[in-house]
Amino acid sequence: MSDAGGIGAAAAFESAASLATDAVPFAHPDERVADLRARLGERRWDCVSDIPVVERGTRRLLGLLQIEDVVAAADEVALATLMDADPPHIAHGIDREHATWKAVQHRESALVVVDDEGRCLGLIPPHRLLE
């Protein structure tokens, strides 16, 4: 969790959202790999292993990037071509155990947390799924 607060600080204690952080990079499908790489170095993030791809202006979840794919791709590649367009995600009110089970079922190291309208609130990093 970032010191500034964020989703986890405002969430109910037993909810999966309490494990989430919004101190993760958010990407847009029309961005190029080079643009994302440049932004990754601008600050320290809580997690960069998985990067939510969101709609500009609404933060509606569109996909998820794996850092391994970003590192291996050429600079000019559009992020939309690298993202998982149907990533597993959870609603903000789901309990922690259900979230962890969903991650295991989908063999995911992290989970995106969304609100009732599908807007990305943050990400539960791998180390927090085990807390």
C-alpha cells in the first residue's frame, strides 16, 4: 500500500480490496511499449508484475499486461496486442479467501479489483494474496 492511502486503506478489513493498492502503473491500449517503459521508471511502484490496461478517462478495465511481455516486446508494439483482454478480476466487496482461490484457479500471481461498473480500483500484488 502506498503511504498516500488508496483503495486498501478505505476498504473493509476482510474484503479483498483491503489487500489492494492503486500505486501500480495503469496502461492504455493505444500506448506503445516504449511509452509504458518510460513511465515505469518515473517513480517507485508497489507492483509492476501485472499492469492493468484501462480505458482513458473512465479507468474501465480492458485487459492485463504481464511485465515479462512488456520487457520482451519491441518499443513500437501497441500494448493492446500484448494484453490479456479477459483477465481474471474481482469485485471490491469479495472476501479475501475468495480472491485468493480465484487467483489459484486462474494461475494468476495478482488480481485486479474493480468497482460495480468495471472500473479498475487497483491490484492485489502477489505477496498480499498470501497475507
